[in-house]
Amino acid sequence: MPHRNAIVIAVDGLRASALGAYGNTWHATPALDRLASEAVVFDWMIADSPHVAGFYRAAWLGVETPRDGVERSLAEYPAGTGLLRLLVDGAVHGALTTDDPRLAEAAEKLGVSDVRSVEFPQPETAGAIADTQLAQLFAIAADQIERWSDAGTEKAAESPPRLLWIHARGYHGAWDAPTELRQSLLDDEDPPALQFVMPPVRLETDDHDELLLHRAAYAAQTVVLDESVGMLLATLENAVLADSTLVMLVGCRGFALGEHGAVGSEVRELYGEVTHVPLLVRFPHSTQAPPPRSSNLMQPDEIGRILSRWFGVAEQSCAHDVAAGGEFSFAGGRVHALSTGGAGELAVRTASWLFRRSGMETDHEATPGRVELYAKPDDRWEANEIANLLPEVAAELEAVGAEFRRSGGSTDSHAIVNVDVAFRD
């Protein structure tokens, strides 16, 4: 019987709204749509930080969002899920392939032995999708999957289960999709597609045409991602590994496209465009057809728990469970999803509400900031602020945030490794 394997595709800047499974109808994403149709789709994966370092603090170490919103060295956090320990101790052979040198360095210092850091030359607009940096990264990952198949013969029983973690800088890297692809997403009466390769840092604008062109450029990168994922999944099937391999697609954080007046990689206010990311988990040979769709609130610290359960390692209870046959069952789930950002910003998400408070808080005093309340899920882009209409709801959720700040969230005294790993963005 083949070992269980897993592939995680983590894409920085991938918003839930970019995929058809979450409502996108603008651009075609057939490979991602097929993956979603075969996967458990988590409707509400909420990033707990606007930083990619925060995603890995949660996903690898199982540590929830820091109460002060400051992302620290990964090694300063205690281990919660044991996912990284599985990779370090050898219970699972973990491999990381990434185009982010900071993550590669952090993984090596944390003890991950198989790290492939891919460096690209100065980006330029690609002539074809296959020439984009994203497609090239996935091609390298596909080669690793083919080697799994080559190695899975006489020594298969002796080798540990395998996890290939693919991290793409994604929308925080080069936007190098062919110009023709961007233009194909626009109508004849629209302005011509913009010519840029690196995304804006923070462009504040309310110009409709300017926003449209940036959104078309983002959509073109999503088409590139779709083709790249399709190629990777085809490689998995051709290697006869699809029946033993879990496939997960997740966004590390979203990317603002002008919903609140700004576009860019440094727009980090805790609104849905930044915090709502996709999570698709395809279990091989599940008898649940179609797979269930979960409306439970999820956060990145659950990722390690899903994978640990998949590899047969007992973990603390979470909002779901994976049975031996790949069946998926749901517990009650979270009541709140909390996210923290810079300058004391905090957001509390429930099934019905998004509460957001900005303002600086210290141990001795708090400077009041703006309090906002939005109805969910109807107010998708937080367009109608109603805190003044429902002050009792806003007060209740503010009390949740205040208690979180006082308690510091969940903690664990056991650190996974005592090295200094600085990984911030």
C-alpha cells in the first residue's frame, strides 16, 4: 500500500474572490474549478495577519495571531500543531520549493532538510504563460513529483510519507503575464492594458479605469496560476500518485485592488480583500461525492492540524477531523476568527459580522481609533458601515477583542527549535 503524500500550494496574495468556487465569473480558471469540485471548499478561511510571516507562524507552528499584531522571528514562537516537528524529526519527508529566499532561509534554519530556493532574473513581461516566473516555479515542482514516482519502486516501503510544500510569491512577486492575456480580459471600449511587471506598493485612487486595469492585470496572473496548477495536477496523475496524495491550495493573504481606496502590496488594513483567502483540500479516494463544503470559520493554524491528521499523527481537537479513508467530518468550529495588524488594528470575524478597530494600544493606555461593523456575508466588500446603527453588537465584539488582547490568545510553552530565524516582510 503506498504511503500517504501531500502537496500544499501556498500562494501569497491569492484572494478568495479570484476563484470560481468563491464567485469569480470574470476570467476562466478551469483547473482551479476542477480542483474545487473535487475538494472540500472552506468558505471562510480568514488570515490572522496581513503579513506572509504571520501565515507561516500559524501554518507551520500552530501559533495564533499575536495580540499586539507584531510578527516576530519564527523561532520565538512555541510549537502548537507539530507540523514542522514532523518535517524536522523525519516522520514525514518534507520538501519546500519556493521563489521567496527569506522563506527558504527560515526553513533551513528551522531544520527542514530539503529546501529548494528558486531565483529568477530581473522580471520582464513574458511572451507566453510558460515563460512566467510562476509557471517556471511550478515546472520545477512538477519535476520533484516525477522523482517521487521514480523513487516509489523497490524502496517505497522504507521511505517515509512525503510532503511537498510549494510557496509562490505569487501576487507579491512579478506580474509578468503576457500583455495579450491582460488585454483579452478587457472590452474594446476599455483603455489598453497597463505595461508593468512589479505590482504597485500602495496606489491610492478612485479612478474607475485605473482600478479596472490593475484588476485585469491581477486576473491575468490568476489565469497563469490556473494553468500552472493544471500542469502540476496532470503531472501528479501521470505519475500515478493522485490516489495517495492530498492536495491543498491556500492563499497566504489577499491583495487589495481598490475596494477601500488603495491598490498594492503594502495595503494591509484588515478588510476582506486582505484577510479572506481560499482553502481547498482534495482528499484522494474520498467516498463523499461531491465533497462537503464547509462554512466553518477557519484560520491558518488549522492547516497544520489537517496535515498532521492526514499523516496519522494525533492532534488537538479542531473544527474538523480526517478519518482514515479520507472522510471529512465537522465539529462546531470557531465562534470568532481574530486578526491583528499594525498600530493596534484588530478585526473580529463571526458568521454574521466583521468588527474592525484601528488605533494604537499599549500596556498603559489606549488611543481610541475608528470602530467599524459590517454585516456578513452580504456586505462582501465592507461597503456599508453600521456600527452606529447596532452599537450593542459592536460593543460585544469589541469586548471579544479586548479579552483577546488581555489573554494573549492560546499559548504553548514548548518551543520547536532554539534558533534565530528572522522572516518578516
